[in-house]
Amino acid sequence: MGSPTQYNAATHPKVGEKTAKATSNASLIGPTARKLPFALLDQAFVSSANFLSTVFIGRAGGLDELGAYALGFTALVLINTAVESLAMAPYTVGSSPEFVGE
């Protein structure tokens, strides 16, 4: 392991101070922001598939089948949300600033 880099006040801007490189460089967009169009496209696809499935089942099956589909889909979403929250909640609590370093 190398030695840690020492802070040099002459080469680092003060807090809140903008540098010419930071304000003029458009490549500072992070990797998460670059994935935004794909996330929006994915969300549009899933939402439209859900809507079209509901319309198809409602027209082809009638009210009874649409009700069964709605109850089944609601149960699926509730179970998925419960499992996800049980799996992810310990990680979000354990990584909070109060627990880091203990």
C-alpha cells in the first residue's frame, strides 16, 4: 500500500469554490446519470406491458377474470415488496452514518 496523499491547499479549491475545469467540462456527468435513458425506457416498457395486460384480460375475460388478475397482481406486488424490504432493510440501517466506524 502506498502512503496517503497529503492535502495541498494551493492545488485544491475551497469548499463551494468552482474551478474552470468543473464548470466547463461536460464529461462530469456520472455513470448513474448516463444510465437514465435506459432506466426510463425500462420503466416505460414495464408500465405499458402491465397496462396492455390489464386491458387484454379485461376485454377477453370479463369482469370476473379481471378481478382475479387484479387480486393476483396485487398479492404478487405485496409479497415482492415484503421480501425486498426484509432483505434490504438490514443493509440500509447497518450502513447509516451512526453505525459506520463502530
